[in-house]
Amino acid sequence: MVLEQDNRKGIKLTIPASPSLLPVATAFIEKSAQTLGLEEKEALMLTLAGEEIFLHLCQEAAETEVAIHCVGRGYYVQTDFNIPAENLNLRAFNFSTPIKPEEETSLEDLGLVLAARSVDRFQIWEEKGQGLVLRLVKEKKYPALDPFSSLTAKPLSTVEIRPPNQDELKRFAQLGYSYYSAYVLPPFFRYPGKVVDMAAEGEFKSVVAVDPQGYIGGGILWYELGLKTMACSGPYLFNQPKDSPLADALIESVLKDIARTSALGLLSQYPTEDLPLKYFEPLGSFFFFPEDGSPLSFTAYFRHLQPDDGSVVWSHSLLEPFLRKEYQRMVLPREIRPVTDFGERKNPYSVLSTKFDRDRALVTLEPMRPGTDQEENLSNHLHLLRKEGWRNISFRMDLAKSWQVEFTPALLNNRFAPRVLLPYAGQGDMVIFQAET
């Protein structure tokens, strides 16, 4: 048993995967989570999820050494389980995993199902040379904005474009919800305290337009998306005249900052009506279906910042026509390599992550592990989400990962359609599929 502590990197415990050491593992996770900033209730939920994972590892990889690493990131705590095993049965981490009381194996999976649903994010990936990593993320609880309250702003004449202080950042978020639909706002804007903590952690940068008296007339934020792309939310203008130059000034501020980085492009996936289109080119359109009313159409936009020297992407034959059309239209040099199946052994069970954005009424699916059941798994997710009333369901596919591209037939057979190609929005280019209603 090895215990390591580093205030910058968190706290790490290495122990054998043995049921007798379960109390050690759970006590470590709970105390670490509280030390790193979670309240008692959130720390307990993270601990219960960690308990189920540790028990599962005891069954699937008994006595193998497990490294449990807890790290605080300002507004959340993450707990990583690192184990040198590749063939673990992780089917129960799917949101759609059915639980049948009459089946013993189903009941054994119940704990993992609850674990995956009791945290805010769950991820799985294989780390080269280090085995499998299972990550649990539990966010701190923040007070939400009162949906019935709003702020007002006034037209500004003389303004300065600059980074906001903490109070201005919170007011920026409040003004955003006063003047814009949730569809074009970052979901965390509903929690101004979370906005401040995320900014302090470097999750995004922002600037606001402020007059000498301290009134805010607009703002924008931007952040890294993938390895080579930046994305922006905004610009947002609050009660400014139609011919206001603030939108251009805010975009210029972003471009000036990004010019000092190695980013190849700037993406606006959920643009506002104030986005100056002269700076961008369209990527493709997608739809939101409100609970009542007509569908809302959104077009994603992209700005090239540096010459694109090209890259390699993977494609299924069914997806290739869409990719070739989009790459030709955007003049992006790509070598499209076909995904081929030479009969290699595959996992029986695929795993999908499920991210809920309740403000946009949007569910985003993303593959975490391939499997021979991927069409059935995707169908089960779709059926359950539709049953629970979700109408906006999307799927993110990273073209740098050939195993993700293998989901293409499953997506098309489940009536998903490719809508938008986002350059370098993941490890490589990202395709956003949308489920037909």
C-alpha cells in the first residue's frame, strides 16, 4: 500500500484490488474529496460511486494493484482509477443498462449503474503503457440564478474592452440570462459562482465591454476545444443599438489573444445573432426542438487562423461522401483512410458516455469503448432517452480514432445523420451526428 500527497497534483493511493481493503479505499476517497473542497453530500456520492468501481475491480481483476488518484480542480473533484487491465466488462456504465430483478447478473450490475449516474461525468480510456483509466468527476454545488429575476443594461457610448473582475464576471453571467436564450449560453452561466471558479482554473478566458462608470454592455468568452481549435461563446450584447461596434470589438479582442497561440482556428458552435459573420465561414446546420414551438435552426461557424498543413482522418465508407463534400467545401487538406475489419478480436460490450445539458434540453452521446453490441447499445440509449422525453440527441465522433468511426453503421441504422464537421475539435476533426425526431 502506497500513499502519496501533493497539494498541486492531489492525493494518490495504490492498493491491491481486494475486498478486504474496501474500507481503506472508501475512506481515502471520502476524506480526499472533502479535503479538496466537496461538501459532505457531494463527497458521499463520489465515495459511493468509487466504492462500486473498486468492488467491480476486485471481481474482474482480483489482487491487481489499483492506483486511486483524487485531484481538486476548483469547481470539481476527480477520482481516477488506474489498473493494468484491458478486458474488463464495463457494460453496466452505460446509461441504458437494463436492470431486471429476476436476473442475478443484472442485480450485480446495479451498483455500477448507480455509480455512473451519481457523478457528473464518467470517462474511460486506455493510457499507453499504463492500462485502463476510469475517471469519476463530481462537481461542487452552486446556487442557481432565480429564473424569474433579470437585470437590465443601458446603451453605452464610451467603452473599454478588458478582462472582468470577479463581480463583473458574475454580473456578465446574470446579464446573459436576462437577454439571451439558454440555447446560446454556456450551461454554467446559470451558476455565477461556478463561472468565477471555472475562470480561476483557466477553463476559459473572457472580456467585457465596460464604460467608465462600470456599466457592462457586452462580453465574450473563449476556450480550448480539442488539440488545435479554440471555441467562443458570444459575443453577447446587452441592450446595445443595432449598429453598435461592440460585437466587432469583442471578436477582435479574442482573435488578438488567440494569435499568440498555436491554434489553427476559432469555432462558434452556438452563435448568437450578434456574431459578425464577416469573420467566419459556415460549417453546417443543426436543429433544436423546444418542448413547444417550431424547431430552431443553428449554423456553426469557423475562422481559419493559420495555414492548415493537413492531417489523416478515418472514415467508414458510409460516411466518406459527407466528409469529402465538407473537406472540399472548406478547402481542408485531409487524407481519408478507410476503416477495415480484418477479423480482430473485439470487446463484446461497448460503452457510451451520456452528457445532459438541461438548459438546452440536449443530450450528447460520445463513445468511450467499442464493442460488437454497438448498434443495440445505441438503440437502447435512444429508446430510453426518447421515453424520458429528450428530443435533442447528438453523437460526437472523433475522426482521429478509427474505433469511433466504426459506430457509423450503428448511427445511420438508428436514424442519426451527420450534421456538422468541426475541424480539430477533438484529437482530430469531429463529426456531430443528430438523431432524427
